Amino acid sequence: MEELRYQVDLLGAMNQKLEKEERMLRLVCDTSSNAFLYMNFEEKEVKTLANWSFFFPDVEIINMKDVAKLYSKVEERYVLPFKELLNLEKTGISISSGVVRLADGKTWVECEVSVVYDTHKNPTDKVIRFKNISKFKNQNEELTYMAYYDVLTGLYNRNYFVRHLADYVRKAEDEKRIVAVMFIDIDDFRKINDGLGLVVGDEVVQQFGQFLSTFKSENVIVSHFNADIYCIAIYDPRGTRSVEHIYKVIHERIRTPFVMSTGQEITISVSAGVAEYPEAAKSTLELINCAEIVMFKAKGSGKNAIQYFDAPILNDFLQNVTIENKLKEAVFNQNFTLNFQPQYHVGTKKLRGVEALIRWRDNDGAMISPALFIPIAEKNGTIVPIGSWVLEESIRTFAEWKRNYSENLILSLNISAIQYRRHEFVNMILGMIRKYNVSPEEIELEITESVLIENFHEVVEKLHVLRAHGIRISLDDFGTGYSSLSYLKGLPIDTLKIDKSFIDAMLTDENARVIIESIIYMVRKLGFETVAEGVESKEQYEYLEGIGCDCIQGFFMGKPMPENEIQELLSELI
Ligand code: C2E
Ligand code: CA
Ligand code: CA
């Protein structure tokens, strides 16, 4: 009896302990957001625990066979790996895990399976833990999205584009097809950004990007590189996916304005460059580069245009790059010299003065034209040291002539926009004049219309100051820019240089004659002096004399020449 009571007490105590343990286990399970599936193979028992209904609300598992009901609860592409996990015990492996997405398309689940085997390698127990990892997974997806997509437009980004274009190129190589790359850039986008604000700028980029996305198809990738730059790759272009067709549709669309969320209407134009595999380039990055280079050509020739790849454009570009690299070295080594071209009064043929023209002899002895390198120097800023050198060197030389030959001459200097824009410019000129003891009336600064147009008020203000000091101002290349006679009236200038293109056309073209005659007539009335540039023949000289042109400069009377030849010229005058 005693024995029995003892047994009962013992059982009771054990039960209590078990209950306590089970409670604890349940608590652990319930407080975690996981779900568990427990199987005991010996007893053929199956149990679902914890948060089961979150994962599989409509799946009741009562026996082993029910487990198969779970297969259809994951997305189709995960069914196979999921089955393998659920049947892990058959593989003899004791632990494994995998990630599946449920059929709702949203919930990501990590499944961890542990199997216990007996000494004969027969499975005895198995537990599967289901853990919801959607939050983490979606964040990850977002990162993947951001790695391939541009957030602003929803288009692919440059990374993706480059990768995909590489696939197109590989395929085109196999299938002997063409791949076209279209590089598109919104014209004057800076004006939109600066004038209307970044928010409007972004919205324009977004709306235009959304419009471009309509071209997306199996054989067309549309991407947004950055700012206002888009790139389209077309595999085997033809029909509605030909470059011509796409460009036409874009052109039609941008004829009507984009309407911003504020109701504001913005009209844009775009420039495009096109390069095709295999004609333009064989590699992905080269193709994109070529398309970009020719796009710049479209911009340079008036924007709102499309430019197809053309080898000379690429050569020009490469030449410019070479010049740019050499230029920095030349500035450092001061590989420049000056030439001076005489200018004469018409009629008396008296020397008026000289125009200083820079010369650059490359290390290998080749002469590089200033028409070629000055625009590059303006772009990369080297025009500042180059311009200062020209100023000092020419004024120094000029002062030397003055000491030797007491002629009243004018030194004309070409000044670029960048130089005019620098705040120390006026003081620098005045300082140089003082340093070499030349009089301001002997110095003439040449300015082109483009400089004026870009920064009208700032430049005109400076010109007034310079003229107040007695320095002469000359408007160079007149006739190539806006050439409106009406705006000349208020300009602080003394001289107007008629561009060579007019002189070239003058004798053969009636219109050019009418224009040049009225320019000279008007300019005289305004009180400016006229200088005709690029006069190459006696006939031109005589014609200009007949219509009252004041001065001429050109090969007919004298080519640009080195300093010593000018000295000879001056000594003949004595
Ligand atoms: P530009 O100021 O219009 O200079 C006149 C150009 O016409 C010079 O070319 C000159 O050699 C050329 N020329 C003069 N007469 C004749 C002629 O009868 N026939 C022909 N075919 N050409 C003639 P260059 O020296 O090659 O200079 C080209 C341009 O480079 C200049 O045009 C000017 O814009 C720029 N440049 C030259 N030197 C400087 C400089 O020191 N500073 C700056 N900023 N620009 C310069
Ligand atoms: Ca000039
Ligand atoms: Ca000129």
C-alpha cells in the first residue's frame, strides 16, 4: 500500500513537472512569432504549435499525410525546394533550412528543419520552424531594386542598362544583328533647374522618363542615367522599334508641354546621339560613349536634333581630347609664341596697329591653330593663364617697339569671355598698362558678340570702366553672331570688325554686298571705326575703299608675323 502511494505521489510529481515544462514550452512557442510543425515517426503523431494560423490559416494537420497539403501554400517556383525540405528525413540529413514565399506573393518564410535519428538511422522526430522574414526580405528587395532602378523615374539605371546592353551585344554577335544605343539629353535643362527650381526639374525628368518608358519591350531597354540623361538600347532595330520611329514619337510628344503637378506647363526639346553595334563600336561602354559624343555634336549644332554616329565626329572628339591633354603641359612649359598681324588705314595705307595672335608649337614641332585650342582652353579654364601670358607678353613687346620707333600704333588683343568674367580683369589690364608704361589709348580689347550676349550687363559694365580709362574696345567677328545693328547703338565700343565670311562673299554675292554696305554706312553714323578682316585681294581692297571702310587687315596687306618682322616693318617706316 505504502509502495502504491509512493508510486502515485511520484507519478503526480512527475506529471506536475511535465505540465510545467509543457506550459513553459507553450509560452516560449506562443511568444515567438514563429510556427512549428512537430512530427513523431514512431507514434505517427503530428502537431502544429505556436503561430500556425498566421502562416497557414486554412491548413489543418492531423496526420502525416496532411503535411502534403502545405505544398500548394507556397508560390509555384518554391514548391519543389519546399517539398524537399518537408521530406528532409528521407535524405538522411539532420538539419537544413530554406526560404520560400507563400502563395499570397508577399510573405517570405524561412523554414528550418531538424530531424532526429535513432541508432539505426531511422528518423524518430522532426521539427520544422516557420519564421516570417518578410520585413527583412522586402528591405533587401528594395536594395536590389535601388541597385537596378532609378527611384525618380522608375526606369532602369545605368548599372542595369550596361549589364543588359552587354547581353544584347553578345546576342547580336551570335545572331549577326544590330544593337542601337540612343543617348538622349534634355536641352538647356540647367535653365529649368536654375530658373524654376529643382522640384520642377525633377518633375520634368520624371514625366519625360515615364513617357520614354512606353518604348520598353523585350528588345528595347529604357534607362535614366542621371539628371537629364536617358539612354535607350534597341536590339535589332526595325519598324516601330527603329531609331527613326522612336525619335519621331519623342518629337511629336515634346511638341506639347508637360503639365506639372502645380499646373505649370513646361515645354522641352531634346538632343539625341545614336551609335550602333557593330558599326560604331564593339563593346558596351564604347557604344555608350560614342552615342554620347555624337549627342554633343547635336547639341553643338543647335540642339533639338538627332545625330547619327559618324567617324569624323569621333576623330574630332579624340583630337580635342589629345589637344586638351597636351594643352595643360604646354601651359606649364609655356610653349606659346605670339604673332602680330598688321592693320592698315584704307587709302593712306598707313599702319594702324597690330593684332596679337597666339601660336602654339607642339613638342613634335606641329603648329596647332588657336581656332582649335582656344575653345578647348576656354572650356577647361587654361585660357586664364594663357590669356594672362598673351596680355603681358604682347604689351611688353609693344612697349619695346614704342621705345625704338615712335609710331602711334594700336595693339589689339583677343580677350575671351572667361577673362572678361573674372573680377580682377579690369585691374589686371590697368596694372599691365602701368607696368610697361604704355598709354591706354594704344590698347584695344577685342570682344565677340557671344561674350556680350551671355553676360550682357556684367560685361558692358566692365567695358564702360575700361573705356573710362581710355582703353579702346572692338567688336570682333561682326556678322557671325546676332549682328543686329540696333543693339550696337548703346554699346561702349570704338571699333567694329567685319568678319572674313562677309569679305569672302562680298564680290560674288549681291546680298553680302548690300549687307556690308549698310553695315559700313550705319557704323560710320554711329561713330565707330570699321576694320574689314581677312582681305586677301586687291579687288576686295578696292571695293572696301569705295564703300568707305576705314581699315583693313588681311593677307593682302600682311600676314600674321613674328615680332622681329614687325620690327623690320617699323624700321622701314622711319
Ligand atoms: P580672329 O580674332 O578672328 O583672328 C583673325 C584670324 O584670321 C587669325 O587666325 C588670322 O591669322 C586670320 N586671318 C587674318 N587675315 C586673313 C586672311 O586674309 N585670310 C585668312 N584665311 N585668314 C586670315 P588665327 O591666328 O588662326 O586665329 C584664329 C582665332 O583664334 C582668332 O580669330 C581668335 O578668335 C583666336 N585667337 C588667336 N589668338 C588669341 C589670343 O591670344 N586669345 C584669344 N582669346 N583668342 C585668340
Ligand atoms: Ca580678333
Ligand atoms: Ca575676327
